[in-house]
Amino acid sequence: MKDQTRMVQDGIMLAAAYHFLMAVVFIIGAIAIIFYAMVPPLVEESTGPAQSLFLPVVGLLVCAAMAIGYGYVGSGLTKLKNSARMAAVFLALFGMLGGVFGVAGVLATSINTVTAPDLVRVGVIGLFVMGINFISILDIFLLFFLFQQDVRALFYGVGPEVEGADIPMMRPGRPAPSAAPRRPTPTSGQKPAD
């Protein structure tokens, strides 16, 4: 059983590394937004820099929020926090939906722009679609991993070596609810039992 626990811990560390990697990707995206979408309108003399900066600022805020979220989840997974596991589930679901809509958006916009066989553009679009699909597949594997009994047991503080053990739905350190029968409450017209 120790090998099984060690494999689960290694899987959690891989999941944390994946979340740290995604945080770095979003930081790189935020830096790219700054240099390629925000600086050129400020350097060039344009009539409406506020209008041209609105979408890049929104993109920058989204990238910063996602980087912070992925960093928090990666850090929490290394500390075996159940809140980080639940946030990882949310981010995986969000990533799968984003992957589906991202592929649809790329294909919808690229079909209209590719009139001649421009191999470079078709290759970049294909790589982008493959990258989004790869991340979506990783998110699916991450969901299956995080819902395994051994992984849940490790986050709830219950040893995975106990077969069929009930995993409490509360934080470690709190006592589990007792299985003792409750004392019946008196109804109207009955005397309470001593």
C-alpha cells in the first residue's frame, strides 16, 4: 500500500506542476498582451487610445487572474489542501469548455481568412488547435485523477490503505459525526424521556 500512496503523491505533484506551468503560460500571455497590444497604441499617435486599449486591458486582467488562480491551486495541491483540489476540478472543467470554444473560434475565424492555400497560416492554426486539444485532454485526465478514491482519501486525511472506508466530507481534524442513534424529540402531548 505504501507504493500506491507514493504513486498518488507523485500524481498530485505532477498535477501541481501542471498548474504551475499553466500559471507561467498565462504570465507569458499577459506580457505578450502588454508588448503587442498595449504599447503600440500608446506609442503611435492615434485618435482614441482608450478605445484601442479596452480589450487588451480586459485580456491582461483575465490573464493575471488565471495566473494567480493556477498558482494558488498548484501551491495548494503541494500542501494537500482540499480547497485546491476543488479549485483544480473547476479549472479543469473551465479548461475543457475553453478548449471546445477555443477550437470552434479558431476554426470559425480562420476559415474566412484562408482563401488561398497559405501553408504557414494553416500550419499555425493547426498547431494552435492541437495545443488546445492537448490541454483539454490533460484536463480530462486530471479530472479522472482527482476523483479517484485514493486521491480523495489523501486530501481528506484518511489513509488509503483502508479498503472501502467512508471518506468524511469535512476537513481533517474535525471529528466525524457519530453513528449513535439520535434521541427522539418529544412531539406535542408527549413527555420527554428521561
